[in-house]
Amino acid sequence: MHTVIDDTVAILRRTIDKKITIVLNLDAELHTIMGDWSQLQNGLLNIGINAGHAMPDGGTLSFCTRALELDELFCQQNPFEIRPGWFIEVIIQDTGCGISPENMKRIFEPFFTTKKQGKGTGLGLAAVYGTAVQHGGAVSVYSEIDRGTEFHLLLPLCEDCRAEAAIPDAKVIAGQGCILIIDDEPIVRMTAKMMLERLGYHTAEAQNGQEGVDIYRAHREAIDLILLDMLMPVMDGTECFRALQQLNPAVKIIISSGFSRDADLAEMKRQGLCAFIRKPYKLAELSREVAQALR
């Protein structure tokens, strides 16, 4: 898959605006999949070209990868028909104008486009969706107006590669304490709750930043750590982070999100953020970050 990405980026460097910087962070230990090269490259090109159009004044387009193991619970709750096992996640992020909430609901529909007549067919992202399905994978998108968009493409790793590669089992670290989960997605909250309680923690939940601040204000002595999403209605993660720190400058917070900007995270870390964990996360990864934050 890394070769497909490299070739795609080579094409994009010759086609999109030179004011756009393309960054590669291909960190997946395993990246061999069974698939159609042209379909995969076409899907990545469509996302990359759309990102270029979203940054007329320049910006950054990044391609990142990681290998991760998806468990049965995650697969059952995912809207795509994926099977438990090892996947490569390809993350394509831009710093463009973002996608409005009303358009987000339709971006994978055939013939839907926000471009002017004659400037696009609206088939590009529908093709990305189809490619993910045909390869036994999944695709999701996160976006924020004037901040950027992030696509996550999950593709199952080649069975033979998974069998041959000795990916060590990550250690799961149990613990104690109360963790407040602030996230607007019920499935995400439920998954985090099940994982944390399996690790030995108690949990409380809030469905947006304002509710999270209210719960922490009322029960701050009982809450040891906060697992905070970034993109939420009413009050987003950045505002919530600041409000929580006003209540308690020593509050322990882990950002858990599928979308983030490096500049935002760097500033939050300077202000005391404990860690960032990217969705979807594994039990061992979550257990490690929580244990580290509570030390």
C-alpha cells in the first residue's frame, strides 16, 4: 500500500497547486494488502485532488499510515461489513476550507458535488466509498469548516503477511479511578465505556463539551481523568479543554479524536494536555495512555 501512496503522491506533486505542501508519514509496520492497484490509486487521487481544490491559497496535505488490529466489538458497531483482524489505516488530512455538516451527509452519494457545473461529476468520493467496500474495508471522514478535512481509509492486511509477521501482542494495563468520557457519538461513548470498565475504571459520560464541563464542575473531586473528543456540537473539544482548565489547571485530559490539527495539539500539550489517541484505538493503546496520564 505504501507503494500505491508513493506513486499517488508523485502524481499529485505534478498536478495540484505548488503552494500546497505534501507530507508523508508512512509508519505502518505492515502494509501489504490484496487489492486492485488502479482502484486504490484512483481513490487516493480523488481525495488528494479534492483536498487541493479546498486549499486555493495553499496549505498542507498529509498522508499517514498505521497498522492496527480491529476487534469484534469495533467491527460489529462499524457501518461497514468488516471482519476482525489486522488492517492498515490510511489517513489523508488537509488544512482546507472544510465540508459543511449538510454536505457531509451526502459526500459519498453518486453525482453529488459542490463544484460548479462542468467542473466535476460528483463520482469521485462515491468511487472511494465503493473501493473501500470492494476491498472489505471502510472509509470515514471528519471535517471542520475553515480548519480542514480528514479521511480515514481502513483496508484489511494480506492474510499471509499477517501470519508471517510477528506483531507482538501489546500489553494491557489495568487501573483504577473514574474517567469522564466526553463525545457526541453514542457508539464511541459506549465502546470507550466498555473498554475502560474492562480495564478496571469507573466511567461517567457527556454528549458534548458543555455537558462535560457541567459534570466536571459538579464532580471534579471524583473524576481522575477526562477522555475528550474534538469535534462536537454546542461546545467543541478546544473550547471544552480551555473551560476545564479554568476550573482546574491541573485537570488530566486525553484528546481522543479522528480529526486533529498538529498546531492545536502542540498548543494544548504546552498547556498541559496529557496525550492524544487517534480513533479508532485499541484496548492496549488506550490502557497505556490512561495509565501514563494517571501516574
